[in-house]
Amino acid sequence: MCQMRLWIAMSCVTAFVPRVVIILCGGNIDTTVLGRCLERGLAADGRLCRFVVRVKDTPGGCAELTRILADMGACIKDIFHERAWVYSDIFSVEVSLIGCKLQTYIEKLL
């Protein structure tokens, strides 16, 4: 009787096979290394993208950029502002954006 229940349970499991990843590790996992592995995997899969754009260094310049991306449905993970090493004019700021699936939105913007 137990063998029959096991067979029925196994047949139900194999009927629906979702993609599942199990991480087997000890208690001393380095979360920094795990985070780097996950981000590199997302980038390699094309689900994480980075691009650099120059905007005017005025109040609301970065807000306008993020509003445009938000209206398109983009999800921004990180944003970095660079003022010191920008080699264009003095009134520009270079903004690096890292986000989920930004590549499709970048193509729409261009």
C-alpha cells in the first residue's frame, strides 16, 4: 500500500516540473559573493543592463530621466551621478543606470 502511495506521489510530481534551483551550502555563506554571483547571472542572462547618459545638471534633470523610464515601465536598480570626471561641458552630469530589462527601453529611447 505504501509503495502505491509513493508511486502516485511521484507521478504527480513529475507531471508538473517547474524550474527550481536548490542551493546547498553550510551555515557560513558569504552573502557578498552570493550577491555578486546573482548579479552576474542576471547580467549574463540579459535581465540586468547598464547604460550611461548625460543630462543637464539642473534641478529636475535626473528626475526627468527617471520619470521617462518609469513611464515606460523600467525598473531601476542603481543610479550613480558623476560630476567630476565628465569631459563635456560644466553644466552636465553623467548618470549611470543599472536596471532590470533596461535594454528594451533603451532601444525604444534611441
